Amino acid sequence: MASIIPVLTLLPLAIGSAMPQSPIVGAPTKELARQAEATSVDELPRCAPQTLELGELLVGQPKTMPFTVVNHRSEPFTVESVKGGCGCTTVTDPPKGPIAPGESFTVQVTVDPGKRGGIDLVKPLYVKYVSGGVESAQIIGRVRPVAAVTPSTLDASDPVALTVESLDGRSFRITGVSPAGTLVLPKEQAPAARIELTLDAEAWIRAGRPASLVVATDLAGTAEVVIPVRGADHVVLFRLPPASGDDAARAEIEANQATIIRQIDALLPVDSRSSQFRMRLHPESGMLFIHGTESDIKEAREAIRGLPESASVRESAALPPA
């Protein structure tokens, strides 16, 4: 079966009295983009289809696809160049002579997907005519993911273990975290196909409650993993006595924790709480996360100051100034 070749179909161009412009040889791609935006659609043939679909690409492996231009006009035209919008896209030279009505030419478009997997590629392709006009098409593709992150978004008030796993079973290392210290690495980090990390909530707050964290790896195709953090607007962390010891001691501490939460709740004005307000307690660590507006946080602090000293509640990390 013959392969399907994407075709840039050129429809009839209206004939005007204006003289052709002088070609700009070697014009930068930014200039081509500007010319494409400035050129009236009525001055150019129309692209059909306007998209070159590359399908799935592999990290670090350039992919080449043919791109054919067919002259459906009633008169010849000459193409000066066909260029990509950046250095990762290269295109073979088009023929130098005019393209007669009904004839076509094909260029080979090669796209280097780079070193990062799991992303959608959208890139421009510019067809520049000797007459001075520039027409644009679009190149699209998907770079196959190399690693999976679970969960895809961290909840600052519920810092469960974060797992980074290579999809093909290759072993790798975590080489860094940004901001530093916000994620806790395994004590003994041998290369593995699956690595678990945990959020250090206090370090996250000290870092200014960033909306995302970056994990660097030595896994080819996943040099960096960006992890969004939910609840990064307004959050404050308090420490309660942690639930530790034997079962009886833990049960008593957890009961005391529940009493403290009820006391805080009773001291907070119900009618002034925002829809963002929430409290989340981790009994084992004694970490109490309070989320909400600045007003919610202020009232929560006032409520906690009203607790008896025997509650042993302290603010672990102050809310950074807005």
C-alpha cells in the first residue's frame, strides 16, 4: 500500500497589479513569522491541510516526514524557501525553478524532539515565495513519556509518598530537587527503576510555598520532572504532640489531638470562614495544616493562641509575607 504523504495544496492566487517584492534571502525565522502575520490571506495560496502530523516521537531520535506542495493555481509560482521555526526543525531545499500548474515538489522535514519525554510538540513551518509572501503551516507530534510520576500533583496538606518510575524498567538516580530540601530522598539511593520521595512540609513552607517542585534525574529522556503542589496559596503548619508509642499511648494521644481540633474549630467564627478553609491533621507526625485565605489564617492563629498551654500546640513555620 502506498504511503500517505501530507500535501500542502495551493489554491488559486488572485492576480494584482502590484509589482513583486524583492526576496529576503536568509531571513531569520522571527522575521518569517512577522511576514506571515503581516501578509493578507488574499495575497497567498491557502494551505490544505495546514498541519503536518508526525505522530509519536522517541526522545533523542529525530523523525523525518515528507511534505509535498502541489500547485493548483493556473499560473506558475516559485518558492524561495521552506523553513522551520527553530533550530530543532530542518527542511531540505525546495527546487529553484518555477512550479508549473498541476506540478508539485516534496521536501523532507526533520524534527528533533529533544531530551524530554511526555510533551506535545507544536512547531511552525514557513513557506516563503519569491514574490515576497510567507505562508505558515503547523507541525505537531507527541514525544513518548519515559517516566511516570504518582501522584501527578502533590497536596501540601496530605504529603503522601511521591513515586518516580521509569516506564521501560531502566534504573536511574535522583540527582537533585528544587527548591533544595523540599523533597526527602531515600537514605540509601541506589539506582532503581522506581524511587519514592516524600514532601518535607516545613521546608516547603520555608521555601515560600512554591506552586511546583522540580526533580532532576539521570534517566535519559527525563532530565527534569515538574510536580505541581496543590494548596500553595495560603497555608500554615502547626505542631501537635505526635501519636507515637504503643497502641494504648497512641490511642490516648490521638484522642487528645481530636479534642484540640474541636477546640480550634469552636474558637473560629463559622460565618467568616471562606470556602477555601480546611484543617488537615497527620496524627503520626502531629502536623496540622491549615489552608485558607489570609483572613482565615489570621483567625486560626488567634484561635490557637486561645488554647491552654497544656495543648502544646506551636506554629512550626510562619506564613511568609504576601
